[in-house]
Amino acid sequence: MDHLLQHLINGLVIGSVYALIALGYTMVYGIMQLINFAHGEIVMIGAMVTITCINLLLGANVALPGILLLTIGLAMAIPVSMALGYGIERVAYRPLRNAPRLAPLITAIGLSIVLQQLATLIWGRNYRPFPAILDIKTFEIGGAVITNLQIAIIVLAILIMAALFFLIERSKLGRAMRATAQNIDVARLMGVNTNTIISLTFVIGSALGAVAGVMVAANYDQAHAYMGFLIGLKAFTAAVLGGIGNLAGAVVGGLVLGIVESLGAGYLSDLTGGVLTSSYKDIFAFAVLILVLLFRPSGLLGERVAERA
Amino acid sequence: MTMANTIAGWFGAGKDGQHAKLQLILLSVFMLALPFILSGSFASGNSWVRTIDFALLYIMLALGLNIVVGYAGLLDLGYIAFYAVGAYLYAFLNSPQIAAFLPVWMMNPPLLVMLLIAAVVAGCFGVMLGAPTLKLRGDYLAIVTLGFGEIIRIFMNNLDRPVNITNGPQGINNIERVSLLGHEFGKPLEFFGVQIPMVHQYYYLILAFCVLIIFVSIRLQRSRIGRAWVAIREDEIAAAAMGINTRNVKLLAFAMGASFGGVSGSLFASFQGFISPESFILMESVLVLCMVVLGGMGHIPGVILGAIIVSITPEALREVVNPLQDALLGKRVVDPENLRMLMFGLAMIIIMLLRPEGLWPSRRRKDELHPATKRITKQEDATLTEAEREHE
């Protein structure tokens, strides 16, 4: 079991990204009991917009330090993703709030396809390299290597999550969100503008998604128009694993899934004597998803049960 | 003549049996003559017949998914996996790919046996997928089926090591064509002095199975099971209270839908002569779903119409978009494939928002979604105002 620490570190990095995306799924689910199928696409668009912005600035010979360029890119991508999240709610979910359950699912899939195809039209089918603007330094801890970028990803993710928890648990807006999640009709009777709250939930989730998208793109040095599907699916798995509708659960689920996947990809080949190679690593998320739904549909920390109401 | 009446009913005919029979005969004659009409009237006729062949395969697929989504109301986003299972089964038993591992008697089974195997195995996969997931809520089911579709594809892509089973991303080549009554479908056939090309032969073969599947679909819809599916779709708790074993009936929907996919997949492999994981990506599942949604969930003619529209559009787009771009812009900016998916994505949204019953809904569904009370009130309004006017 060599490289154990290395796999753990890699798992922690990708896990904190999954956690950020999973928060978006779980917040929407908590309030509307719906899976936002188009969330993965928002993550992708966040990454693509950032890359485009940085490339434009580089093309205009703007001499700024890399970290500042990245911040500008992110500052452009977050509003775009927020606007998209708002738009998705208005187009796909709000008109169908009282329709049969199948209807919003289908519109969400349709939207996801539309966003994916639009992204392909704008950015093409190929991988977009992440501009090499960051000064990557590596540190060694007990034989494992960690970059300053990876440390930044973990720290930033923790900061964002802390801010989100503060928002939800301490602020007036957060209290309104929790009330809406508990019982939308009663919340409305108590004077909560539930439509605004639902919109805001989508918008906040999308902002987190955009940041996560940039993190993935920076970590793997690339992004492409079809990346949203797989990462969305994995983050959804993380949300289910932690207990969908539960914020802390999404974080735990994301980290656990990231580590399981990283360890799995690292040791699968050894464990099965070379029969299954790391090309099966994407199966882990699905396997975890199916196992959780089978044996503990409420997830690790969840209170809600995944039975049909 | 219940079948004829049913089919005639789709086209708005009354209960008149004679009329229904006539319509059915006309439709049959048209369907039988279609490949020759196409190859006779277009220079690229044979490629159009090929498109129609694929459209027929898609009709089978869409009718299979219609059982799951349309009747039982279970959103399956990995449906193409069953198509893949059927196609790979056919390829395994009819190509040199894994012939070395199989006993000789298993190779090249007769067509009907082959399709039966495909239907049963795909059905088993359906049960395998359904058993653990059916107690979940609809949106979970959608995501689990989506994951299942991806798992099947990842396995197809990677099962070339350590033992080469699926030949990985390259796919399986040299798949033998169907042979029926001593005739091999790859070879040209002469019939009363008329040359019948391969695509035409396959047209009739696929059409035959397509008709069979339409027949089964109609019968299923009116059966006790079909009504149980619809009951579950409308209200699962009420259905259970009426004594329906919801779990088994839902499993049956999954198995049934999957077996349609399996048969269609086998025919696809034999027609194409080559398969690779490329043909079974998520987008294909979404396309089949789009056919069902576009045409009208749960209504057989609507689903058929949806399948025809969705499967013919890319050909039509290719013939229009590229020349148009060349003429207007002098270069190709937009890939027709891209445009097609964009259109279908939009179509799904628009249909769900504005016309959730689909393009060609059943009368009952239309009434459910656009309650008749509205229309009656309008009528009553009209009569009332008329009466008032007369009174004045």
C-alpha cells in the first residue's frame, strides 16, 4: 500500500470540489425536493468562462500577477453562472411547480442538453487547456507531494463552506431558507417571499458550482464542454451519500467520495490482480450511489428518507 | 377487427369497421412500397431507405421506452444500455470476436432464437437494474438509470483487457448478417427479375419486427398489466390500495421495455455489421427519451411519430444546413449534429412547458392536461351571451 498518503491528498482535493458542487444539489433538493439536472452544466460554464476571460486578458497583454488574473476570471464567471442558475429556475422549474414530477425532470434534462450544446458551439468540442498563469510550487510531506494550488483549493473550499454555514444558520436569509425547506406553505404564511428564496437558493448554489468548476479546471489543467455531466453525477452521488438535503452531509459525502475514488483508482489494479484497471475509476461513483440507495437511502447524515412520499 | 379499429382510431376514424380495414390496407400498401418509392424517386434513394431502416429501429426503441416512461411513469435515462446489450449479444454470437471461447453450437443461432435470447437477456438486465432502484423516488431512479447506462458503456469500452471480449473502443467488426430461410441478408436478392438491395431487404425484416412490437404494445396497453402501469403512473398509493403489486408490476415494465431494446439492438448490430461503444452514449438515451416526450408519452402513434421526426431530422438537417452555410457564409460554422441536439433539447423544454401531452396525444391524456371544464365554460359562455342578446 505505497503512495497511501498521496492518494489521500488527491482524494481530499477532488473531494472538496465535489463537496462544493454537492452543496448546490443538496440546497435545491432541500427546498424543492427536486434534482437540478442542469447543475453540472453550470459548473462547466463557470470553468469555461474563467478560462476565456484569462485568455482574453493574456491576449491583451495585461501584465498582472497570475493570482489576480484568476480572480478576475472568477469574478466574471460567478455572475454568469448565477444568472444561469436563476434562468434555469425560472424556465425549467417555476412554471412546472405543480405539474407531475416527470415534467420538471424532463425540462431540466432538456436545459442541460441545450447548455452543453451551446457551450460546444461557443468553445468547440476539444479540451481547453487551463492557462499556465499560476506559479505552482510543490511541497513534500512524508513522501507525498502537494502543490500550493491544491492547498489553496482545500483552504478556499473550507472558507466558502464556513461562509455558507454562517449564512444558512445565522442570517435572516438563512432562516427563511430553512423555513422554506421545512414547509413552503407555512413559510409563505409567515411572510417569507418563497419565490425569491427559491431563486436565491439556485443562485447561491450556482456560484458555488462556478468556483468548483474553476478549481477542477485549474487542478487538472483543462476543461471541456462535456465535463459537466460526469462531475455533476459524481457530486450528486456525494450529496446522496451524505444524505440529500443535509448541508453537512454534502460536505462529508464529497470528501468520502473523493477519497474512495482516489484510493480505488490507485489500488484497483493491485487488488484485482490487473483485471480491472484505473480506467474503471468512474464506476466507483455509480457503485457507491447504488449501494447507498440500496442500504442506506437516507445517506450518512440524512434525516430525509428517499421513499416516495 | 379491434386492432384495425385501434389503428384507424389514431387517424380520427369512427367505429366503422369497413372504413378501418380500408385505412389499414392503404397504410400497409404504402409501407410495403415505401423503399421502392424512395429509391425510385431520389438519386440518393438507398441512403434514404437506410435512414428509414434506422427510423424503424428507433420506433422499436421508443416504444420500449414508452412502456417504462409513458405507461409506468418511470424516468429511465440509461435505456440505450439495453440496446447495447442486444447489439453486443448479436455481435458475440455472430462474429469471430469471441468465437474461440464459445462452443460451436452456440454460434450463429437462427434469427428467431437469437432475438429471443436478446429479449430475455436484456429483460434480465432490466430486472437487475430495476430490482434495487424501483423503491426509490422518480428523480433518484433517473440518476441511477443514467449511472447504469454509463457503467455498461465503460465496461464495453474497457473489456478488451485482460481478455479481449468487446474489443474496447474499436468495437466489433465483421458481424454476419441475418440469414432467414436459407437466404443471407447481405447478398442481393432477385425477385421476379427485380433487384432488391440489402437496405431494402433489411427494411422488410425490421418492418416485420416493428409491426410485431407495435402489436404487442397495443395489446399490452389494453391488458390488465397495461392498466396497472397507468394506474401506478397516476397514483402509486391508490394503485397499491387497489391490489396492484406495484413492485412486481414496475419490474415487469422495466423488463418489457428492456426486451424491446434488446431485440432492436440485435437487429441494429446485424444491419450495421459493426458496433462500437460510440453508438451507445448517453446522448442516445436522451434522444430516445426525446422521441417519447415529443410524440406524446403513453400514446403509441405519437411515440412512433416522435421516433420518425427525431431520427429523420439529422439527415434532413445535413442536407439543408451545410449547403446553406456554404452559400451564405462560405464556411461551415455550425455542425448539424450540434444543431440537432440543441433543437431537441429546446424541443423537450418547450413541449413540457407548453404542450406536455406531446404532438400527438391520446384523447384521454389531452383531456387530463387541458381539462374539458374550460372548454365547456367557454361554450356555456357563448350560449349565455347568445341567450342574453336574444332576450334584449
